[in-house]
Amino acid sequence: MTKNTKETHYVITYREPHEGKVVTLKAKTVTDSSLGLSFISISDFVFDTSSLVVNPAEEELQKRFEGIKALHLSIYTVISIAEKGSDDKTLKFKKDKSNLVILSSDHQPKDH
């Protein structure tokens, strides 16, 4: 886990699959997941520990992801990914995710 947030990093906002709670997490690496086309892998988590003000939400995330090598998220739970920092490093995926289709839960085939 990295403490320096001045380098380029990503701010990932996603919805927890179990609780439905919206979580914002910072990480240095976002890549394709080995779990399949509809997943991304988030690693090298970034936590700001240099601040004099204690942020309970940040502390909770730091404890939660302590010892976690990578977080694999379904792209359907991801709300946004923002790139922050001064390095010119762009987010690139090896697999094209642009043609994935999302079906609503109420999608039912119609009988003719």
C-alpha cells in the first residue's frame, strides 16, 4: 500500500455488491482482470496517511484492504474511474470492453 498520492493514481468509485454502499478507493494500478472480460483488477492501493486530520472512512478502507493483493470488480459495479496526478500515464485495457451489453433484470423473452 502506497502512502504518496502526488503521483498519478486512479480514484475508483463503485457500488459494493453485497451492501449496495458506494465506495471510493484510490489505487495506482487498474488493469484487465484474470477473472474474465467483464472484470477489472485494482491494485497498489493509495491511502493518505500524511494528513494531520484523521479521516475515519480512509482508515476503514486502509484496514479493509490491508494484505489484499488485488480487488477484482465487475465493470457493472463501477460508477467511475478518474485519473489524477502529474504523470502522463493513461488507463489502457488489453481486452475491448466497449461492446459488452447490459441486460436489465426485468428483461424477459417475449412469447410470440
